[in-house]
Amino acid sequence: MNDILEMENLDVTFSTESGDVPAVRGVSLRVAPGETLALVGESGSGKSTVALAALGLLPGNARASGGVSVAGTDVVGAGEAELARLRGRTASMVFQEPATALDPLTRIGRQIAEVVRNHRDVSRREAAAEAVALLRRVGIPDPERRASAFPFQLSGGQRQRVVIAMAIANSPGLLVADEPTTALDVTVQAEILDLLRALAVDSGTGVLLVTHNMGVVADFADRVAVMLEGEIVETGAVEDVLLRPTHEYTRRLLAAVPRLAVTGSGSGAGPEVEGAPVVELRDVSVKFGRGPRAVRALEDVSLTVRAGETVGLVGESGSGKSTAARVALGLVAPESGTVSLFGADLRGARGRARRALLAGVGVVLQDPVASLDARMSVAECVAEPLRVHRRDMRAAERRERVAEVLELVRLPRELARRGPRELSGGQRQRVSLARALVLEPRLLVADEPTSALDVSVQQTVLEVIAELQEELGFACLFVSHDLAVVQRFAGRVVVMRGGRVEEQGPTMRTLLRPESAYTRRLIAAVPVPDPVLQRERREHRLASGTGADA
């Protein structure tokens, strides 16, 4: 049987104002029908460029040479009309962010039906009926009603299922999936991977999976190709590459992956932190909106973070973990309950007293691009809290403090003159951390600070936070859906579900010997970067009904 995708010595070069930039050099790979090839590597390795080249989707400033063939069609030499016939019928793509792949003003069913009619001669009624059938196939509940919904009315996992429904609408032979699960909770991620696996097996669809998540690779891929600086440095069966890597870069990449411990006594949590409470929520309830459409985001939530302690706040999207963090920051006013910050009543504080309390809190968010003003230099971004809370500080003192804190987060002082967009993702996140620490806070609130980062960059950022916490003694409220990161980084964990605290306790005890069936389900859905162990865990999860729908 012929391969559905063949690449032979692919080179891709981008033309920029400063000259030509080679992005991909001499890449050769193949994907057979029904097979999944995972293309892995860090940001800038060229893996997404390879994925775009497979479907002829490279931008106008890109020059490609070499061979790319999809089901016998030469992609590099094809015209736009031929490529348009190829895409959506012979080959399709699932993008990382479904919000950008879907038209926010068009109903879901109509968007899927349009993909069907673009490639097949069917009536509007037949296409609409097929759209409903596709929604049912990808596991959307009540598909007849959901077909008339707009994208914003669906959850992130449901939107990703809709994107997959559009991708498989015309039974393509090749599916290119670019980070299809990065922004999803572990239980939703497990569902999406189960869905894609069934598609590959049942329909014989070949899958080119682009990801930096080694757990997903272990769970889903048959073969792996590892990319570094535009070249493939290692390729082979998934068990060989993940368990017996031969290239030094592959070994380094795997060593940086946080691994969720799934066996053990649960006694390695360390001593309880006895410091004074830095932030405390007691019986906090939050409701958004009014009347019958009001949504209760939190209900009787109580949690405490003590000086020098890191508390992990985990749960699925909609569990209330980010809302709880915003309550601790004073950004959301609770309907009932008390919020204590540094021993003072945050709800009752006003004016200067409230500003003084909040000056003791630093915040690091998930997306540093959104949290840093692109019009400012790095120095201006980091110094902004000083200008707000330390108005008597002279300009020279501010510059020196900015330089000091940049060095604290392992960034050179010279970076202060650059703009945020001139930095890598890891550098931007460390600038966000510098900004959060510039006032020497007593509490750091980190909301998904590493979920969008490569594993090695993620490891560096977490190491910097841990070292600074040891040195400066601040407390940390760490919000994440990555249980492996939380297990490595937090001393205590609070598991949230549906706006309530499901269970909480020392991290190792809670994640190794959970009391709640919900926590057990979360843990069972986390893929581990060992294909043999992961296959056993997946079979146990499916057999025991601890999937997301259990």
C-alpha cells in the first residue's frame, strides 16, 4: 500500500527584511494509511512549517523545494486550484486553536455543511443532515440542537470536536493535527485522542501529529520524528524513540518532561508549612449575572496559602480555579464569604489601603504576549508597577531595580531595551515573572504560567520560580491543569470541580492516593511519556470507565 504522505529532502526558506532565513532543511518522512507519525521538537524547530508544507499552506514569503506528495499529488508544484481540491477532501488539518479556525458569526452546522458541499455535489438539506451526523460521530451531545449553536456557545473541547468534524467531513486520507490538544484539560484531551485514534483505525486515515507533549506522543503515535533547528535528528518507532533515544537532543527533551508519578506510598509530600496565612478564602461564593441565567462560579470555597508555601489549584475548565485566583487578587468580588489578604479583610479595604495590600501580590498569566504591552520596552513593562506603587522612586533607582530583577529571572540586563515581541516565549514569560516580582511581593499568583511553553523552557521557568521562592520566601498560588507540573512544584493541592473544592491535601498523598472518584478520573486521563505504561493506563481507564464521561 502506498504512503498517503511522502516528503523527500524538503527545504523551506523564508524571505525577510534582514535576508533569507532557512526554516527546514532536508526533511524526509512518510505517513502510511492508518498510521500516526508524531513530529516533535521545541518552538522554532520547524515542525509546524513541515505541517503547513504538507498541505501547501506556507505563507507567501516562503520558498519550498524538494518533494511533497499527498496521495500521489505533487504539493510543491501544484497550482492553487489543485491544492483547493486536495484540501478538505484528500487531506485536512486540525489547528491548535479552534476559536481561530471557526467563524464566530456562523452556526456550527452551517460551517460543517459548507465543507461538505465544497467537495461533494449534495443538496443543502443533505449537507445539513450530514453535519448533524458528523457532530454525533465526534461525540457532541444533542447534535441536532448543537448544530444551530454558535462557536462561543460551546466549550473548548466541544469546539475542538467541531473542528475535527469539519476535518473528517469528506473522509480524508491524511489528517494533519497541529497541537490539537495543547489548550485542553486532561480529560477532554483524552477524549480527543480516543476520537482521533478511532478515526485512524476505522477509516484508515494517516495522521501527521505535531506536538511538544511527549505524553500525547506515547498515547497516540506509532512512529516519532524529532526535529532540531529545521532538521530531523532522530526517527523511529515510538517505543524506541521514547524509551531508547539515541540522539543527545532527544534525551535532553525527554529529561525535561514533567512525569506524573502514578505509583508510590504518597508519603513523600514533606512537612506541613507552618507559616502565617498569606491569603485565605472562607466559604466564598461567586455568581456571574442575574436572574435565571446567572451562573454560580464558586460555592462555599475555602482554601489557604501560607508564607513560603506553594498551593496547586487544579481542575477542568469551568471548575472555578481561575475564578478563585481572581477572588484572591481582588478582581472578583464574592457574593458571600470572606477573603483575607496578609491578615486584612480584602473585601472591606478601600482606596490607599486596598492598593497597599495589592502591591504585595505579583501575577504571572498564561499568555505573556497578552499581558505585556507591545508598545513598551521590556524595561518599561517591568518598571510599570514601580511607577504605580513607588511614585517617590527616582528614575535611576527604577532602572537599577529593573536590571536587578531581570538578572534574578536569568535574563541579561541588555534585554531591557528590547520590545516584548523581539523575545522568545520563554524570555517573555520570564519578563512577566520579573514584572510580578519587582515589588518584592509576599504572594505570587501564577495562572497557567507554563502551559503554552516547550518542556525545556517550562522546566527553566519553574526552576526560576522555585529558586526565587526559596530566596525571597513568597507564597505561591499555582493554577494549572497539568497535574505532573503541580506534583513536581506544589506542596499542597486543591482539586476543584463545578465551583466547589472536591478535595485538598498534601500533593503527593492527594495525587497518589486520591479520595475522590473525580480526582482519580483526572489522574487516569493524564498521558505519561512511556508508550508501554501509557497503553496499560489507557486500557485500564477505558475498561474501568474512568474516562471523562464516567
